[in-house]
Amino acid sequence: MSAQKKKAFQIEAFKHRVVVDPKYAEKTWKILEHAIHEIYNHNASGLSFEELYRNAYNMVLHKFGEKLYSGLVTTMTSHLKEISNSIEAAQGGLFLDELNRKWAEHNKALQMIRDILMYMDRTFIPNTHKTPVHELGLNLWRDVVIHSHAIQSRLQAILLENVRRERSGEVIDRGLMRSITKMLMDLGPSVYQDDFEKHFLEVSADFYRLESQEFIESCDCGEYLKKAERRLNEEIERVSHYLDTRSEVKITNVVETEMIESHMHRLVHMENSGLINMIVDEKFEDLGRMYCLFRRVSNGLVLIRDVMTSFIRDTGKQLLTDPERLKDPVDFVQHLLDLKDKYDKIITSAFRNDKTFQNALNSSFEYFINLNSRSPEFISLFVDDKLRKGLRGVTEEDVELVLDKVMMLFRYLQEKDVFEKYYKQHLAKRLLSGKSVSDDAERSLIVKLKTECGYQFTSKLEGMFTDMKTSQDTMQGFHASHGSDIGDGPMLSVQVLTTGSWPTQPITTCNLPAEILGICEKFRNYYLGTHTGRRLSWQTNMGTADLKATFGKGQKHELNVSTYQMCVLMLFNDADRLSYKEIEQVTEIPTSDLKRCLQSLACVKGKNVLRKEPMSKDIADTDTFLFNDKYTSKFFKVKIGTVAAQRESEPENQETRQRVEEDRKPQIEAAIVRIMKARRVLDHNNIVAEVTKQLQSRFLPNPVVIKKRIESLIEREFLERDKGDRKLYRYLA
Amino acid sequence: MLLSKNSALESKDNEIFEVEESIAIQSELIKTMTTMVNSKAYVNERNQMVPEARCRKQANYHVEQNNKIVDEELSDWESKFFEVDMDDLHELFMAANYLEIESLLNGVTKRVGDFIKACKNVEVIRQTFGINNDFAAQQEEEIRKLNSWNHI
């Protein structure tokens, strides 16, 4: 650390540097140059690594790095030129082989050279911002060999030729291809892309364009899709075997564009094998394939979805406007369910449960179901049929399945309140005639409706069930207290119905026979005794009666008839022959009902307990009726005149419609008042929008009707028009 | 590995050192050589020529010791090791650079740094290290002006 020692050192330091003169540099370089030659000539075994390293080290240390570097460049370049020539000389198939071999050798040599020149790589090169040795080696290879005029084009051609041959089914040397593409990638991604990938993609596009054109002329849709899928998989495999993974996306894109996207429309609409045919023939495999392939292309799925949707709508519309179909509602609804099942199956198995397709299906169904205004009625009839007989002997789970399907159709309805009306009617008939197959099934359906639409919807329906139960209890009480009185008289069974819950019936007149009147009075007194303040009225149009009848030869039959029919038949206890007018007078049953009931008694084969003169089909005012002594029947118990729920005739339909409209008015008004109370002031369009939104779970209100209701409310001073703006309404508390 | 636990290293002045392999590999150069031995075998296995003279020995010594001593003792041992004169320091420096032994290189440079700090001004530094003043008078003026805040 002290200053004295340094003097001796000073002189030494100088010495070191001066000793190294240009000749030294030249000599050292020569040694290294020779070494590089030997390395390229596969003669490296005779060299001493350490010696070479030391020489390179010294050159750099003594500031001859520049000479070393440029010498390296020159030497390597000349060697590479030689190599380039030898590759060019290779014939035909051996070209790639030779290239590959020389490349491997070059890499080995490069590594050795780099090890020797490590010191330069680490110190000189970063300082002077030159290319490191390894990179330099790659760049020189690229420039001298690959981009040499003769080799570049030949290489490209041979590579593409190989791909083409493999595409037409020949086997090629994939390992060799792999090495070559790897070489290109090592040289830099731009080399790989510009020298190979770009052209590869272009050539592939042309190839597939041609091929797809060929296929589409000769194959049908399913076959074409198979071929396209096969080619796509081939390309993916090809990439995995000997191309850069980043090429996969690009080549699949090419195949998708050429084979699928350009022919999308033609495929879908192909005669006899396109999408529609596949759907109709339920070709799930083909559909699944189409889905997968089209998914890769933008707008592919949109196309499928649109075509499918319009087809479903058309099919549905056809179904709904086919008069044949509409004759049998149960059949009709069953067809709808089958249609839905079919498409559900297609979507789950072929379209991978794609949500967008589900939505499209739902919207199509919703569209065409509501095209026919009688759909709510038909669905209710379908349920009615099932609950009367269709579900007999069916397991509980299957029952649930059927009901769930019905619920699904129900959801599509826009006019749910119409359905409610019909359902109430049909339910009433079922309950009162005791024709329901399973009480559990009925209740289950009510629960489902409640979940779907809320308590309000089903409260009346539940009321009906409660009434039935209560009536049972009442009857028990009645029999217990009056049982002894009845004795041999007619047996009475009463159902007491709460007026609000049951469908409103017109009040009809009917004179009950004397035998019946007695017991009816007894019941009335009994009931009013226990429930004061109520009013009972007999619903003669809804009852049934069991009569024991003895015919000519003494054969007895038990007849199950409606109340009206009972009244008529009881008259024949006292007379053998009665005219229409007489019957009408005594019973006071309304004309149309009377005619219908007489028809079923006299004109139906196998049930004609009465004979009519003349024997025409229709009942005329001038007809006469006789008790049919000669009536025979195989069965002891004969059922007459219990008519199952029919689809309504036109006038009946109109009537129901009207009633529904009437019911809607107060609902709309209630909605309007509710909205205005909350908002205070609102303009016309907004009111209409809000009302529609609130009521949409029950029905779709008509804007004209809404307007009328608003005006009515204004008259009744619930609302007022704003003085300044005619379109604005104000709530009046 | 083909190498035995001890590798024999020969120095320029033909002295052979038996060094444990793990220590020898501390030198980057030797590490490269040994890996190359396995793959290319154009280097004689045991005979590796090293140009440095006695420095080699010292480097060896240093490296050996490095592996045996725990940290606190290390700094003591190190300061003793580096208390050599300029010549030896120079040779140690060259050895460390050539063989690329990082820890040795760090130690030496630190030492040199200490030397520079101890010097009072430029002239003293030049004397200590034997550096010629190759600035032209004008250049020197410019540089002094630029760095006047540094109190050169």
C-alpha cells in the first residue's frame, strides 16, 4: 500500500504491452484460423482447447479483438460458400438430406468455435455491440446458404412438393421435414415465415379451393362434411409432426375458409341432403359434424340457427293451420310435444346443448303456438284427456314427465288467462263427474301452475278441490243425521260449490220430479241449518243420476244419465208416449239442452232407451217419443249422455273469448291504477309499456284496449289529463 | 462424470496441481473445458496447460480455502491473502480474469479499489499503477473544466 513499492511495478506494466506487436497478432490469428479450418474439416481431435482459448483471450486482451472478429467472419463465410456449393450440387431427392446434414455439421462446428472464442463473446462483443458468435453463425448460414439464389427457391419448391405429395396420399420422410423446418425456425421466425410458411399457406389455399370445388360438385352434404373434417384433422396432425405449432392456427384457418366458409350456404341449402333433410331424417352424426365444423367459422352457427328456426316456424305454422289436425285437439297437442322432443334431442345430441339454439327453438315455438288463438283451449283439452284416461296405469314418474311437458307448452302461451278459463271449465266437469284418473296428478299439476304463475292463478282451482272435500264431509253429516228418514227413497249425493271458485254457469230452469224434490228439500234444510246466511241454488245442468230401468222382457238395466235426462225419463213412468212439446212444458228445460238430451236418449245406437217418431237424426218440435221396450244392451250398467269436454263450436268459442276480454278489463285497470299511484305522472307510451310488462305473465294486452281503459278511468276521476300536455296523465288521489 | 475426484492441472511453468474437482470447477474456463471433454474429446483430459505462473498456485490456494472457511473467518483470511505487493496483485488479477473465477476477481478488484481510494490525486494514481498521461494539453484543460465541481 505504500508508495515505494510501485516504482518497480511501473516498468513491468509497460513491458507487457509493448511486447505485443502486430506480428504477434498476425501469428495468433493464423493459429486460430487454422483451427477453424480443422474444425470444419472434422479434424478437431488434434486441437488443444486450452491453447486456442488462450490465444483468443490474449488477442482480445491486447486490443486485437477487431481483427479476431473480422477474421472469424471471413473464414466462416468462405467455408459456408463451399458448403453451399456442395448442397447445390446434390441431385433431386438428396438435396434435403444434404442440406440437413450440412446444417447439423455447421451447428457442431459453431459450438466449438464459440467455446474457443468465449472470452471475446463475453467482453469484446458487448462493448462493441457486435453480433455474438452463435448468432453470427446462424446469420451467415442464413445469408450464404439458405438465401443463396439457387438454394432458396429450390428448397421452397421441394418442401411444398413434399407437402403436396403427402396430401395426395404418399408417404414422405417426416423426420427430415421436421429437421428442415426446425432449422428455419432456429434461423429466426421471419425466415420460417417468409421462406416457407407464407408460401405454404398460399399453396394450401389453392389446393383446398380446388379440392372443395371438386367435392362439392360430386358429394352430398354429409359426405362433403366428412371429407372436410378429415382434411382438417390431417392438417392438424401434419403441424404436430413437422411444422411449427404456431402454424396450426393459420393452416386450419385456411382449410376452414376454403372448405367451409366459401361453401357454407350451398351446403346448408343442398337439395336432398342439406340441413333440413338432416333434421327431418334425424341424422345426428351428420348434424353433430356440421355443428363442429361450422363453429370454427364466423357466422357458421348463425346460419344453421337461422335455417333451423325458419324451418321450425314453417313446420309449426303448417301444423297449426292444417284443418285436419285441428279437428282432434289431443292429437294436435301430442304432435306439438313430439315436435319439441325431436328438436330437443337434436340439440342435445348433435348441437352440444348450445344455449343459443335452445333459445332459438323456444322463440320459434312461442311464435307459432300463439299464431293459433285456440292453442290455450287445445292444451287444456289435452290435459283433460290425460287426466281422464290417458294417465291410467301410468307410473308416478311418467305422470310427472307428461305434466312437465304440458307445463313447458303452457309457458309458451301468451294468453295464459284463456288457458285458465278453459282449464277451470274442464276441471269442473272432471271433478263433478268423478272422472279424474288420479287425484294426485291433478294436485301435482296445480302445484306446477302455482310455481309458474303464482298463487293468484291457482287459488280458484284449489277452491274447487276444497269444495269437493267439504261436500264429502257435509254428505256424511247429512246421512248420519237423516239416514233413517230416507229409507227406500232415492239416494242423494250433493256437491256444494262456492260460486266464486267454479266457472260461472247460466241459471237454468228445470222441474225436478216429485220423488227427488222431497229429498232435495231435506238437504237444503239440513245445510242451511248448519250454515246460516247462505243461499243455495240447484245446478241442474251439471248433475248426474243413476236409474234402475225394467224393459219389455223384464231385463233390468242401470242407466247413468244426466239430471235433465233423468227428468225426461221419469215422465215415462206415467206415460208411454209423449210429444216434444209436452216434455218441454213439464220439465221447463231450455230448448237447446233439451234437444241435445233427447238426442242422446233416442238417436244414439245402443243407447236408445227412447224411440223417436219419425226416426230422423234431429229433434223437431213435432216429434213424439216412446219408451223403447225393445231396448237391449250387453251391459247391465249403461252410461248415457255424459259428454266429455269437447272442443267448442264456433259460437261457444266466441262467447268464451268475450268473457275473457271482459275479465281482462278490470285487470288492466288495476294495473294502470297501480302504476299511476307509484309514478304520479306518466305519459301515454310509458303507461302502455308498463302495463304490458306487468301483465305479460298472463296475457298480452291490446294497446287500444288500454287506451279505452285509461279513458274510462278518467271519466271515473281516477286519472286526469294534464292541462298543458295532452299525452300526460296525472293520478288523482 | 468421467473425471475423477481430483483433476490434475498443469501450469505454464510445468507445475502440476492436484485439485478437487468441485474447486476446479469454480473456474469458468476449467468448467467449460471439462464439459467439452465429455462431448468432443479434443482436449487432453488431464493435461491442461495454464500460462500463469505462481499465481496459479495462489489462485488454487485461495479457492481451496474458500471452500473450507466459514464466513466470519473468511474476511480475516481474505485481507491477509490480499496483502501482497502490486506485482503479485497484478498477477492474481490476470489469473482471475483468465480463469474466470468470480470470487477471486471480486476480491482483487476490491483491493485495487482500496488502492485508488488511498491515493490523493490523479498524479499519485498514475504513479501507483504506472499509467501514462496520454492526454493532449488542450484535452486535459477541457476535462478539468467539465469536472471542476469534483475538485480534481
